[in-house]
Amino acid sequence: MPVTDTTQDDIDALAHEARMLAPNGKQAELDADLKSKIHLPLEAQARYIRRVIATFEDADLVKYQPEPPRVQNDGSRKRPAKTNPWSKEGWNVSAQGKLILTMGEKKAAEIAEAAGCRIGSTHFNPDYV
């Protein structure tokens, strides 16, 4: 079993940092989660708290990420028809699966692309005009 250099003071410092970064209303939930981890080895507790801290920091930094580019139909293709199960007007997951099975994945991917989507998209592309 590997020897750990993590001390309880390290855990306390990490927990304090996590509490300082926790969004409003999440401190009580964080405290409960930290309390439920006290039976773990100190190194495991430290890894967990570091991941919590990283999650809080990442969530805070999302506002600085650039907006994804809007997909526009350049006019070379017709607007997807209501019969296209990947289009906004025709969105239908069952029909998508049926097309994949009957026409094959390659042809279905082309149909999805005509609506600005791809196989596996979880919703229609609202920016595709």
C-alpha cells in the first residue's frame, strides 16, 4: 500500500478553498458530501476535493468561452423538409433510427447533415437556417 504525504491539514485547507468557491446555496450540500467522504483515505479525500474545486472553477470560467459559430445554410442546399427527422419541423428520434437501419449509417448521416445535425444529435439544430 503506497504511503501518502497528504495530511489532515491539507484536507482542511482544500475543503476551505472548496467552500470559498462553492456557488451560493451549495455550501451545505458540499459540507454534506465532504462529511460523507471522511472514511476514505486522506489522498482519496484530497483527490475528490481537488476535482470539486476544478468543477467550481470550470463552471465559473464558462462565461468567458466564445460562443460557438452559428451554422448557416449558404443557399447551396434546400432548407430541410418536414420529412427530414433531423430538421426542426420534422424532429423524430424513432424515424431517425428507422432511417439508419433501412438506409445505412452513411446515407442517414447525409440526411442529418442536410438539417445541420449528425447521427446522435440530441435535438434539432436551432441555428440552422
